[in-house]
Amino acid sequence: MAVDRYTRAVLTVIAVCLLWLSVGGSSLITPVKAQSDRVYVAGWIDEKGGFRLLPIPPGTGIAEPGKPATPAPLPVWQWNQ
């Protein structure tokens, strides 16, 4: 069975791309890096420009402003035999 030119061209492009990736050729996409600081989502700015705090979920161990933090218990998974 003869392989047509289109199939041969597509397979050649795939082979060249795989070879390029395996050799470690330069990327067409600029590499990005994560920022060094942590990001905390604490709220949002409303329509009037005021800052609105997100509600703190109960049992997360996160302290509300002015209140001490209480650690949340870890979930326990047991294997029943």
C-alpha cells in the first residue's frame, strides 16, 4: 500500500518536532516564573472602591482579626477490614 505525500509530510513534521523537543531546542513560548511572595485572597474591591473581606470558613483554623486561631482537627480515614 502506497503512502501519499500528505501523510508522509505530516509524519515528517511530527518526527522533526519530536526530535526538536527531545534535543531541547529553544521554545517559541517565553518561559515564565512564579513570583517569590505568597498571594492571599482576602477580599475584593466593590463598586464604590471600598475593600470587602471574604468571610472566613468555620473550622479552618484561620483567625479572624482580633480573635485567636483554633486549629482544625485533621480528618481521620480508617480502613475497615
